[in-house]
Amino acid sequence: MRAVVLEQWGGPEVLVEREVARPEPGLNEVLVRVHAAGVNPVDFKTRASGALIEWGEVPAVGWDVSGTVEAVGPGVGMFRPGDEVYGMPLFPRQAGAYAEYVVAPARHLAPKPANL
């Protein structure tokens, strides 16, 4: 899948598109096909210095996400494939929302209102 990642700290020019493995939902997790990802002050301040968050192995970026549930892992009862959701998963760890798909704990997401 396509994802936007960081290879170094800096301005928006350090964001690069890469092919990465599509995540799979685990226990109590949901796989979301991303329709929209937010860009907020914490995003650009983190990109500039890396000082505000905990980085994982992959320098993926983005937290705020909205999309459609593609799959659910074991233990998820509140969502089904096709449900529209939004949330800010994993903060302060990276969620990798600047991608085609993101995995998030089900409890970090909410049903998207029909009028939104």
C-alpha cells in the first residue's frame, strides 16, 4: 500500500511516498481504509523536530483519520466491515494515518455521524 513517511526531520519537503506492507488487525483492532487524514499543529511540529511523540520502527506519520472499516480483529464487537469511523488512534505513538490503510484499537475509534 502507499503511505507517506519521514526519512528525516524538517519541513513538508521531507514527507515521501513509499510502498509499505498493509497492516493486519490483531486482537481488539480494526483495519480502516483511510478516506481522510488530518494535518494539525502536532503533526507539523513533530515532523519538524520529532520532539513531541514516541516513534516506532517505521517513520509513519499522522494521527487523525476517517474512513471505512475493512476488517476487524478478534474481540471486536462494536464495528463491522463497511462501518464509517473516525478517531485519533494511538496518540502519542504514531498511528500512520497518512496511508491507504491504518490499524487502530477499536476503542480509539468512533462511528462517523451520518451527516458528517
